[in-house]
Amino acid sequence: MDLTSKQRAQLRGLANHIDTILHVGKDGIGDNLVKQADDALEARELIKGKVLENALLSTREAAEALASRTRSEVVQVIGTKFVLYRETHSKEKDKRIKLVK
């Protein structure tokens, strides 16, 4: 599912108010980080991550690698932070993020 520019803008606005919960460090993107991201996406749909200075990956590389391994979409990459989105199926429909058309 590709996000439209309006949907990306909506998700960027929602991401302004959430805390960073993922940290990519010198170990890169391992199985534990992927599992943590996958669980967080299922619970929250929208997550924010940060690439630490000692990481071997750029922020864009880390975001795209994590997105492909968690079947999510990269919403935004700014500086050392990135935002990922994936629609959840565990929440009730009225509690999910409703994307604009």
C-alpha cells in the first residue's frame, strides 16, 4: 500500500506528538529490533525511531530496511529521526488511524 502525499502529511502531523520508541545503534537492525518494531506497529500503527550517532547506517537506510522487514511504510525521515506506519488488524475499526482518501 503506497501512501499519498495527503496521507503522509496527515501521519506526519500525528507523529509530532508521539515519543521516540526505537533506537538504531551500532548493532544495526537485528532480529530483536525488528520484533520490537513489529510489536509496536501492531499496537500503535505509527512509531518514531532514531538512528544514534554510532550507527553504521544512515537514517534513510535504517528506515527503509526496517520498513521492508516489518511490511510498513516510511512516512518521514528528518535528521536522525524517522516515522513508520502500518495499519493494524488487532484494534477495533473505530480506534484505528483513519487515513484521508
